[in-house]
Amino acid sequence: MMQQLIDALHTEQCSLVVLHEGQQRIFRGRGVRRLYNLMNNEPELFFRAKIAAKAIGRTAARMMVQGDVSEVYADYISQQAYDTLQDANIKTTYDKKVDHQQFLKLWEQLGELDQENK
């Protein structure tokens, strides 16, 4: 099932794919901001959900723990995010794990981090 989410993440060129209660939803735009808005407006979407995302940092990982996500895949994941998810016993797979500095550079390339917020 997770492979279908990963395939959708890449073929749909989106930032986030969520599978909740058999319903798959695709989200475009800035990933962490989208995740934050969803957590505030539709928190039930994450309960026992599976998630595939382009990039997951510590803040996104914390939201996923808070939402009680069951499984996560990331193209890129920061070491801090990985540790956060592991500490919560959330099954986590990824393509590349990077340190915090590399993740900030990646986040900037994805348009998530403005130059002034560095």
C-alpha cells in the first residue's frame, strides 16, 4: 500500500499524499504549511494514516506524531525528524536521510524556507 502512495507522490508531482481509511488524498504546495493547515482543520485525517512526502523535517515529524500517523515515507528526511518518528514507534522509510544543515538547504530549494528565516 505504501508503494502506491510513493508512486502517487512522484507521478502527481505533489508534496504530500495521505491515505486515511482507504481514501487517498493528494496535496500540492508547500508541504509543512499544508500539513499545519490540515492538522488544524482536519486533524482526524492523520489518525492511523499512512503518509508519503517529498521532505520531512522535525516540525512535520512532530505534527505527524501528534496526529497519530501509523507509517511515513519521505524522499528526504532530516535526522531529527527520523529520530522523532522512531521515538514514537512510527514505521519510517525514506530515500535519503540528511543532517540538519543539508535539510535546510533542501527546504530552501523546495521553497519552504525563505532567505530571511535562515
